[in-house]
Amino acid sequence: MRKRVKTLKNWRDIKTKTLGMEPGTLLNNALINDIALKNPQSIKEMEEIPGLKKWLQNHFGREILVAQSVKL
């Protein structure tokens, strides 16, 4: 799970620099931990994560899935 958290944080940091946002605005640490723990394999599975907003799933869902799909 630690590797997934690390890769999600790295993705978030790169994405927020590109967008000019604060990292916690896009994806806070608690949400990153939830994603890493639940390890969704599809956008549909992401819908089951409380706090993961629909706009985030729509705009960045595939990128998040790729970022968290680290083989452990």
C-alpha cells in the first residue's frame, strides 16, 4: 500500500504544479490513503470511495487508476 500512496502523491504533485493548484485541493492525503487501501480497478469501483468527487473521477479517474496500479 505504501508504494501506491507514494505514486499517488507523486502524480498529485505533478498534476497540481501543472494546474497551479494546492495539492490538498485536488486530492488530500486522507483520500489518497483511501484510494490506496481500496485499490480500485475501474472508474465504477472509484465511485464507492467516499469523498472522491464525481468531477475528479470524470477528469482524472483514468490517470488515478494508472498511478495507483503499482504491482506490490
